[in-house]
Amino acid sequence: MKRILVVGTADTKGEELAWLAGAVSAAGVPVLTADVGTRKPTIRTDIDAAAIAACHPAGADAVLGGDDRGEAVSAMGKAFSVFVRGRDDISGVIGIGGSGGTSIVTAGMRELPYGLPKVMVSTLASSDVSAFVDISDIVMMPSVTDLAGLNRLSRLVLSNAAAAIAGMVQKPAMEEETARPIGLSMFGVTTQCVTAIVEKLKPDFDCMVFHATGTGGRAMEKLVEDGLLSGILDITTTEVCDMLLGGVLASTEDRFGAIARTGVPYVGSVGALDMVNFWAPDSVPARFEGRLFYHHNANVTLMRTTAEECGQIGAWIGRKLSVCEGPVRFLIPEKGVSALDIEGGPFFDPEADAALFEAIEANFAVSDNRRIVRLPLHINDAAFAEAAVEAYLSIN
């Protein structure tokens, strides 16, 4: 029988942990309690901290044998991640914690598959939670009061959290048989293209569109690695600009890595490689003073990439795609790479685009399986979307 894992630091949150477990059980769902504390617990749990600490690659002493709490919390997070990866009897996970507990519990939650319910009641849930959620589907729920003993408000919050996780487990989404799932990357300035591609492919494919914000590309590639996407139309590779030039929506160095490791059918393009993303104007580093900017809104500032930068970006992409052994088609729209990079547009720069295209070609190892296709089109032209669809169907 699968059970909901109720987890927290029983050394500092024992009372709340026990109460939450009771609330989940009262909702009609079997529970399994786990302690991820690093000191002496105040309650007994089904799985004690020593058992979880033993999952650390260096053994339990790496977690519980030192005096530095920060190191212990980090090590327990690693141990808990290993612990949950090895379980097939968990129907959902609900955790409670302050800063340390939140770090530990969410480290494990991020290892679990998409769709498996994950609720984290945290004192930090009303602030920036990107470090805890990352590209997962964790639901962060503010505790409102500190988790320092039960009171009328904390009992209400924990009761709601218990009802939420119980409902998720008892009423799972109906899984429908769908067409083959594929991933597409999109930005506002490539929406016209990607929307047209989706319209053409959705009768036969389950199209999942990812916003190219750094986390979007990583989530898409994680699904590729997990075998949950059968192919990719990576029209918008702009995250590479931010990674190489210091923007705020950056990919990691492993961009395209999942494509290379899995050999999944891949159609890519140069969408939004004309821009680097920053937040409000005062967030732009001083070294970029005097550059060409476009103020997308009060909180988003776009900087046009220069010819030299485009050469750097193109070379990086060309080299990364050259190690992909699966079928690759990379499409180059010669008349512009975004809605801003169009004749008369604020980022129209044929010289910079040419440097980008030439660098990609110079560093791209063409083979029977890997090809570059130049098209005398703008990326948002209907004919370009049609060409992307034809390219994908030809290798799928």
C-alpha cells in the first residue's frame, strides 16, 4: 500500500509534525512519518533520522557526526534525496520546515517525478522560493506564523495542507491516452511561429510549450532525459545568450545535453538570439552602458546582442549540437530571429545576424543525421513554421 510521506525535522518541529500526520490520516489516507532532523528528536517517527542519514553516499556520520549545523543540513538534504529516489511506496509527500527543514525536504521532493503530489509548508514560502522549487512541481504553502508550537492559526494552515495533499492523492488527474508528447521552446517574440507550429502538429502530437526563461529549457530537457518527450522543436534558444553574457534568464552549460545523451529527434533554431534579458533598467550591469536596449516593460529590459557576441553564441551552439548523434535539423531564418529583429524593428541588425549564422555553420559538424537549413524567411513567417513542421516530420 502506498502512503503519504509526512516529513520534517522532529528535533525542532516534532509537535507540528505529529499533528500534521494525524490530520492527513484523519482525511482517510495512510501515512508514513519521517524525521530529517540532525539532533535528538522530540517525537518518534516511522523512519528515524539515522535511517535517512545512512543513505548519504559517505554514510550516516557525514550527516550526524559533526557540530556544524549548516553542513549537517546540507548533508541531510543529500541523504534525503537518495532516500526518496529508492522508494516506490510513496503516493505523495508533505513537509514542514523553517529554512533548514525546507532546504532538506525540498531537496528530496525535487528528485520525485512530475505529477506525484508534493506540498511544502514553509516559513519561507512567501519569499523567493526558486531555490527550493527549481524546475519541479512542488506546491509551496506559507505557514504564516513560525513553526514554533501549535496555535489556532498554525493548526488551520496545517489542516488545509493536510486536506490538500489528501485530495491530490485520493483524486488524481485522469490519465488520458494522448498523442506522442513533444516539447517546444517559446518566447514572446517567437510566439507567432511556435503557435503556428503547434496548430499544425496538435492533431497528431501532444504539444508541450516551455517558456524560454532558463528554467523552461531545463524543465524541457529534464522531461527528455526522463523519457517523457519523444521529440523537440527548440525554436527559441535565447537562454544561451543569457548564460554566455550574464543575463537573468540563463540556461546552464548543459543546454542541449539531454538531446545529445538521448538522441531524441531535434529541430532547433535561433529564436531570440538577438537579445539578453535583464530586469528593470537599473539591474543592467554598468559594463553594458551605451548599448542598444528595448524596454519590454517596467521590469524587463532587453539588450541587443552585437555581431561579436553573436559569433560567440553561434560558435557555442554549433559545437554543442555537433555531439548530438540523434537526428538534428537546425533552421536559420535569414530575415530575422525575433519580432524585434525585423526590417524596421528596434533590433534589426543584418550584420549581427550574419555573424550568428556563420558562426553556427562554422562550428556545426554536418553529417547524414545533422543538417543546417537556411531559409530566406523571418522566424515568424508562416512559411518558416511550415518548414519547421516538415523538418520535424521528416526525422520523427
